Amino acid sequence: MSDSKEQKSNLKMEGEGSREGSRRFQDAQHEFAETGDIEGKAKEAARALDGDEAEDLEKARKVSAKGNAAD
């Protein structure tokens, strides 16, 4: 068995929409907004939009705007 399959999650099964997972995500987002390198990430995103991955990013943006799951 691979290492990733042997690791156990501390999260309980909560059905669709994990409250604990949502809380952790929200906490991480708030922390990043307060202490993260937002300007650096914005520059990184701008470079990506002008770089080799621009076409893939635009396709993903269009798919997500329609509310469809990406392939």
C-alpha cells in the first residue's frame, strides 16, 4: 500500500460539505489575506495569464463561469 493511502484523515465523514474542512479553508484564507504575499501572488497570476498556460487558464475560467466541472 502506498504512503498516501496509509495516512488517515483527522476529519470525520460529514456527508456532502464538510463543516470542519470549510472552517479550515476559511481560516487559511483569512490568514493568507492578513499575512500572505498577496502582491507577489498577483504578479505570479499576471505572468501566468501572459505565459504558456494562458490558453488553459482561459478555458478553465469559461468552464467555471458556466458552473460546469472541469474535465
